[in-house]
Amino acid sequence: MIAVVIGHRLSSQGAVNTRGVTEHTWNSTLAADVHAALMVYGIESVVVQRPNHRGGYSEQAQILNGMGVDGIVELHFNSASAPAATGTETLCHPRSTHGHALATSIQRSMCAVLGLRDRGVKATETNGAGVELKTLTRTHAPAVIVESYFGSNATDTERATLAMGSGSLGKAIAEGIADWEGPR
């Protein structure tokens, strides 16, 4: 079973794209699309919402560990102060071979659909501000964090919005999961 995690929470919705849509709202829709596409592949999945309070990332890791999932895909989009920042990237833990393979598979599929700059797979334990990424560091299953586009870039947002509207972004992420040869 794959856990599809909605980035951020209701009371702290993350970045806002150039169309005024928050990460939480965007990724709630995307998570439903990924879940539906995984069903077509015959892959069981569950959509997970982060607990709606401070400290929810630690609690989320405990919840995910208790679920006994085979893989974790947490959905986000990037934002930057420079509106020219562009591209697609996927994060994984530096010592997770299965996580790296999952990230690579999803990254390849997303780039093919979005046609944005391939920023690659990044093995890390922290975000750009040095904050621990608990989904990557405190869960037992191979985990990735998907940053499908830069919401601060109007072109990225338009391409991602078109891909979301056609369902192709959710299908691409599901295809990447289906192509993954991880521990299932």
C-alpha cells in the first residue's frame, strides 16, 4: 500500500501559487487524482492528511509508521522569492536506495508531462532552511517529497494547472509509483 500525503495542513496551508491556490488545496486535489490513478494500476493507496496542529509532522511520521505502508509520497510545490525559479524536483533520504528509486521513477514521469526544467532527485534530510524533513527521516517505509513545480513562477503554474485539469499530473505520479520496483 502507498500513502499519498497531502502537503501542509488546513490551518497552515503552505505557499500560494500565482493563481492564488495554496499548497494544501492544490495537493488535496492532486492526492485524490493520484489515488484514483493508482486504483487503475491495481495499487492500493490511502490519502493521508497531516494532523491540523503544530507538531503535526512528528505525529504524521508515527501515523505512517503505524500503517505499515510500502511507500510514502508526500505532495508539495515549490516557491521562491525569485519568480524565475522553475522546475520539477523530488526529494528522498540520502541512505534510502528504495526511496531514491521511487523518487527517480516519479521524477521521470512528472518531467515528461510537465515539460519543466528537470531539477532532479535530491537526496536530503533537511529543507532549504535546514529544517528536518520528518517524512524522509522518521518513517520506516521508503519516502519521497514531490515538488512538482514552482508556484511562484507563472509559467510553471500554468503548465501544472493544465496538467492537473487534464488529470495527467496525477496519472504521471501514479505511473512513476507503478514503475517503481520497491518493496511491495
